[in-house]
Amino acid sequence: MEEYDKRVTAMYNDCWKLYRDYTKSHDMRQFNEAKDAVIEKYGRQCDVIDLVLWIAIRVQTLHDMWEREKKDGGN
């Protein structure tokens, strides 16, 4: 159980880093490359794929909002 707990903690930390890095750069290409690396890091298991997809949906929503703001000049 302790090993699984460590795995989940590490996955959450890596996903938090994905999110934070995106909010600093707004670079979706970088985000997508990094998310693929996280999935590979954890062996393409269902648990990491589910978590990364959950984060990716939120990041895409933020990116869409950021693009709209950029297009509208912040209005």
C-alpha cells in the first residue's frame, strides 16, 4: 500500500508541475510534450493516463480562455 501511495503522490506532483509550467508559459506544445513524458514515466498505466487527461482538460480550458483574452486585448 505504501508503494502505491508514493506512486499517487508522485503522479500528482508531476501533474501539478505540468499545470504550473503551463500557467507560466502558455505553451501548449510544451505542455503536450511534458504530459506525454509523464505518461511514459509511469508506464502508460490507466491511473496516470486518467489523471493526466483530467489535468489536460483543465489546461486546455485555461488555454482557450487565455487565447480569447489575448485576442480581445484583455477585455
